[in-house]
Amino acid sequence: MFGINKRVITILFGLLALAFAVGAILLFTPQAGQQARGKPVLWVNGKAVYELDLLRLQGNDPLYAANPEGLLKALVDTHFLEQVILTEALKQDAARIRVGSAEVRKEVDRIREQYGLKEKKAYEQFLNQIGFTDAQLRGEIKTQLQVQKRLEQIRSSAKPTPKEVRFYFEVHQENYKGEPRVKARQIVVDEKKLAEEIAAKAKAGEDFAALAKQYSKVGAEQGGALGAGPGEAEPKPVAKVVFPEKVAEAVFALKGPGLVGPIEAGGRYYLVKVEAYLPAKVPSFEEVKDQVEKDAAQAKGNGALEAYLEELRKKAQVRFAEDSPYTYQNPVVATVNGKEILLSQVLQPVFSNQQTAALIQQGLGELAVQFFLPQTLESLIDRELLVEEAKKSGQPFIGSKDEIAQAYVLYATRDVTATEEEARRYYAENPALFTVPASAEVVGVVFQNEAKAKAFREAALRGGDLQALAKAQEGTVTEYGTVNPNQLPAVLDRLVFKVKETFPKGPLGEVSEVVKLEDGTFAVLLVKNRQAEVLKPYPQVAEEAREGIIARKRQAKAQALIQDLRKGAKVENRLSQVLAELTPKMEEKPKEAPQETPAKP
């Protein structure tokens, strides 16, 4: 199932992102003579690709690092060769693009600067190391620049129409939703006692702007008006980012006018008077037209690039040498209403996944294939059905196949709403989503000796300089900062968050008992600003609850949509059969003749 969140692709096949990054020298193929490059392994549109060229590329492919065998080797080979074929076809198609010598020289200079090769000798050593002459390097750089220009040419030539831009906004308008804002004034002072006195005056009805002018260390000349420029005294809408995190949390939790503080943050004390709360809203098309046009152009360029690369591969004439050391098999693994999905189309996203590569390197490649291949193929089948339905809708969807599939899901679920009752039920059923976890500021001091730990504890309860007290007993201080449950080592986490009673308090904060750690050392914890877990009241999170239930309902509707599409479609999944055919058959070992048992005397 395709997720509802937007995911933009840049280039269809993963290799291109590496092979055509100018400066990725180690992936270049040197233009040496035929004899130095070994035998031809395959031909793309009549042009040979040689054995040593492939070995050079293979050496930079992490999938080969684990020496895959059997079925996995056949799949890795096919994936690798598909990328090589597309790369060669793309180089050939881009060969007609003009690249001047000045452009090549500029790139060579950039590479020399990047690798510290300003001196002629260092540059020559570098060329020798990577097996290039200067002319060969310049030739490869020219090829890479041609490819980049060709890809950009395809992308930039795909310009969305006004109708496509407008529809793109209608489908993706949630992406343009702004943040909630407030109109507010603040007073910032350095002393807690002063902050409390000012808060009392404000609560008693004294003019907040006048108090800000008199006391605030920040924005006094504007009467504490946030967002106001020089010479202005009226607040303008501001987002959370203008406040320290703790202050922002309290200010926006009001969801309306009110007084917040004093709140300590960064050694200062904040008082905030919120005059108006402005909830997040979807802007009009005209307000965000410029950004929507850029995003739509990016999407249409993605679609054009994807179609171009697919057509380029489709037209490529490929022939393999009879004695090729690689296994290349690219059969149809599924059909969706007559549309074929090839094995290589499933391998591309699977082998581009970092999890897959990690499993292969751990020797768990077969497991990765069994888990990711079927899952990915099912997603591709879903994608084909959604893209097909998007075309039938008559609406101007644009983008890559992934983007169109996801956009169609958004379009088909756009009318989902949530009632107040549903939002309240969602809030009640999912308290963890709306809970502020317990927290505490924690410092740990570890000792090799229990007696020294106890001596430190007694001293800490009396107060003094923490570092000096720890040093006197040969303790090691670790400042954990503000932590939540499950962020400390297990023993310490239980001590801070699972023990119901607080510890005895001293000038340095709460001081725990001496606790023995798993490694045999002894620790004492100093705890400050202990905060209990708090469930946010519903009015404070009503909008989040509403959005949460809408997201859940849209996901359910999307899943139902795909199930309906599958019921009405002609889908054949041959993956299991294909993998069985590609799995090398184990040769039967000849049965050994039974050994004769010596006769007993």
C-alpha cells in the first residue's frame, strides 16, 4: 500500500545518482585500449562494454561486497547489469549535447581544488592512482556533463499547464498549511523574584505594554510587542520559533488569549501575554502560487525524466557474450490488466533500500529477498492500479508513477472529515499520543568503591561544588541533561522514573541512594526539576486529535479503494515461480557405498 505522505524522486535508477555525480572519479570507466579492458561482456546498441569496465564498477557496488551466491547472485547480477545498460544508453543519447572545453576545464580545476591537487606532481600521482591520463579524465568529465545537461533538458522541458498547477494545489493543499501563530507581548528578565512581582502586577490589571517598557530586557522600546519592527508598538503574528521551546509550548497550549509565565528558559524568565491565537490554516492558491508552480514543475519534471529513462531502456538493443561471467535474467514477474512488471523493476527499489544492502552484507541476503521482494512487488501492483485509475479520472495528475499513485490516493480520500465525537474518542483511545512524558534533569556520579560513593552522597546532601565533591572521592561525573523515561541506562532509569518516592533534597537537588551498576561500579544520582507525566487536556489538543482521526480514516479508505481495484482487475503474480526457476538446482551427490562392518572374531 502506498503511503499518503508525499515522496519525490529525482532519478529513476539509483546508479545514476552516483555514476553521474561529477567528481565521483572512482566510478568512471577509463577509455583505455580494448586489450587493456579485457573481453566484451555485452553490447548496448552495438557498443561493447568490457570485462574490466564492469569489474571496476562492481568493485564500488556494496551488493557484491558480501560475495552473493546462488539465487542472490543471479538477482544482484541482473540488477547491476540493468543499471549498466541504462547508463550506457544514456551516455550514447547524451553524446550529442554540446559541452565546451571551458566547462570541462572548470570542473577539472574544481576536482583538483577538492582533492588538494594544485601541484602538478600531486595531480599526476592522482591520475596514476585511478588509472587515467589527463585526456581520459577530461573525456569522462565531458561525458558526465553531457549526461547532466541531457537529464536537465528533459526535466526542464516538461512545464506544467495552469490547469495542472491549480489541480496540484487542490490535491496537495495540506502541504501548504501554515503553522499556528499568536499575537503577543513578552517581558524577559534575569531574576525569578522580579518576574513573579511583574506577573502579579499584570494579573492585577496593570498595562502589560507599560510593564514591558519598564522592565523587559528584550523589546522594551516596542512595549514587548513580538513581530514589531523599530518604531512600532503593535504585535504581529509570530510562530513558535520566536520563543524558547518551553515557553512556546505553554504559549500555544492556551489556544487563545491569556497570560503565561513566568517560565525559566536559558537562565532568563519569560512572561507572555497572548492577545490572539491564530490557528494553522490552508492558504488560498494566490497566496502560495509561486511555490505551487515550483513544486508542480518539479513533479512534472520527475514524470518526464522517468518516462524518458524507461523509453531509453526499452529501445536499447542489448546482446550478451556467450561466455559472460554474469547471470542476466529479466522475466515478467507480474501482469496488471495486461501491463507487465519485469523482475528488474522490482529489484531496483529492493536493492536501493539500505536495509537490504545491510542484510546482504550480514550474510542474510536470502532473508532480504524473501521479505522485501514480495512486499515490493505488491506495492508496484498497487501503484499500477492507482496510476491506471488516475488516468481514467480525467484529472490532470502529474509526476512520477509513485507521485501520481500517492496523489490519486489523496484525491480519492479528500472528502474525509471527522466529527467532534470521533475526535474525542480518538483522544480517549490514544492517550500516549497526547501525553507529555515524565522528565527530570539528571547528573550521575560513578565510583569504583562503595564507601567513596557513600561519602560523596553525604557530602552532596550538605551542598558544595559538585565537581570538587566528586573529585575528592575519585568519582566520574556524567551530566545527562533533561531526560525522559527509557533514555538513561536501565538501572538508573528505574531509579529515577520507576521509584515512586523522591530522594532526600540538598542544595544540589535530590540525592539518590548509592546504587550498584551492572559493571560492578557504584552510582549516585542528583535530580532536579522532576516533572510527572501529564496527559494534555482535550481542548489543548483538539485539532491534533481531529487530524489524527482524519488520517486514520483516510488510510482505511485508501486501503478499501485498493482492495476494490484489485477485485476488479486482472492480476497475475508469478514471482514465486520466477524465483524458483532462477534458483540453481543442487547437484545430487553420488551415494556412498556402505562400509563393511568387520566380522566379530
